[in-house]
Amino acid sequence: ELHVSHYDYGSYDLIYKHFDGVVWGDSEIVDSDGEVGEFSSIGVDSKGVPHIAYYDSSNGVLKMAEKAGTEWDVMVVDGESTTGYYCSLAISPDDRVHISYHADYNYDLCLASEDVWTTETVQSGNGLGRPSSMVLDDDGNAYIAYGDLLAKDLWFATNAGGSWVTELVDSEGDVGSRISLDIDGDRNAHISY
């Protein structure tokens, strides 16, 4: 099965589509409250429930939508002004949602974790986290590749050792955009950019 989320530039809505292996379902409007849906990132939990993280431009906040039957539950994850750019969603083996994103109000790369939403700063610095790509290991540890928009650098961070460790990966030329990250069975990071 395939699950797709995207921002509709005509209607300014967040859209969801599902392919069941045979046919594509109809497009569903997930959120249409203002200009919503930029930087969407989707994940599906072990029960087959899709979760979508995205930026609400009208209110300048990070949101997440979760499918509940035929409806979508929409919630604000981080309500600080101008948070949620370049978000990346991943779901841990215990079905907890984690979202990496850029918080423009203090220029930090942040991580939000579900249950009662908690946010933490991964690394502070002007332009960090624009963009980001995150994966989780089998223990729920986060691995994030992210750009520094101003310095044009590529960074990597992980909390696999219990606290955040950051590393400059590449600073030669204009790098650190259009990032994709994955880890192998030995938890080695692989980044394309």
C-alpha cells in the first residue's frame, strides 16, 4: 500500500491519497483551515493509521493530522510563532510519532515527540534544520540529517547515546539541501543531498 500527502497550491489545502495495491482512492482534504499543508511528511503506524506533519502558514505553527476512521484529527504540535518549516515525521516501534522541524522564532532544529507533545532543541543556530530528514532505529532513537540554510552546510545529529550529538558532515560549496537519510542494520547513517 502507498500513502501520499501533499500541499495543493491551488486551494492551499493539505491533501491525502491512498493506493491499496489495486486502485488509488479519491483525494481527501485533511485540513483546509487557512493556508495549510506545506512541508508535509507522512508516516503509517503498525495499525495502518496514517499520520501527517505539516506547516500551517496562516497561523505559523506545526500541526499533525491523524486519520481516525473516515475523519482526520488535527492538532497543533508546536504553537510558537513560525514553527514547523521543513518537518520530517517518523514513527517509533511503539507507535509514537516524532517530528523534526525548524523553529524560526529562535532559528533552532527541534524535535517533537508524541504522547503529551514535548519539544526539545537539537541544535541552536540561525538557519539550522532547513531542511531536515529523520529516521528512528528499533529503540526509537532519532537520526537527523539537516541543512544550515545560511552557511549552506550539511549536519547530522543523533540521540542514540542518550544525549544529542551533532556533527558537521559537509561544508564545501552549497550543500545541505534536498536531503534524504536512512540507516542500515548497524545504525550507520547514509545521506543523499
